[in-house]
Amino acid sequence: MKYMIKLSLAMIVFATLATLGYAQQVEPSKLPVQNSQSSAAVDESDTMQDVGRMRIILNQMRTNLAFVGNTTTPLAHQFQLDIDMWQALIDQMERREQKKAQTKDKKE
């Protein structure tokens, strides 16, 4: 019985140490610094790439839903709600990026 307690305690200590070692963060002073103009351009490009990937995944979701035999089940309805939610989010992200681009063009 004492052996089991010692073994359990040792496993807990090991798991805690492993978690702490894994969770160490990079110090903020060691992170790369970018200027704000290049950062904004990179963010816009990254956002549009993300939107493109999200559209691809959304189309895959629609294709998967089409293969569901009975579309009147609660699960199929939930899939359709998820698709509608993602579509709304992607549309919002695209509108936001378009407004940013229009504002940027007006300033120049």
C-alpha cells in the first residue's frame, strides 16, 4: 500500500514538473519587433489568407452535409446552423477588410 502511495506521489510530481517545463513562455524581450506599417500589411494579408482557408473548409462542411442521408435530423440541422454561422463570420471578416482597404486608399 505504501508503495502505491509513493508511486502515485512520484507520478504527480513528475506530471507537474513536465507540465511546468512545457508551459514556459518566451520572454517578451526576445520576441521579434515589427514596425506598425509592415505589421498592418502582414495582418491584412494574413487575414485574407485565413478567410480563403475558412471558405475552403466551409465548402467542405457543405459537401459533408450533402452526404447526410436524412436532412431532417437534429444533427443535420445543427450542421446547417454551424455552416450559417461560419458564413456570417467570414462575410463579416471580408467586409471589415474591405472597409480597411477603402479607408487606406482614401488616406493615400
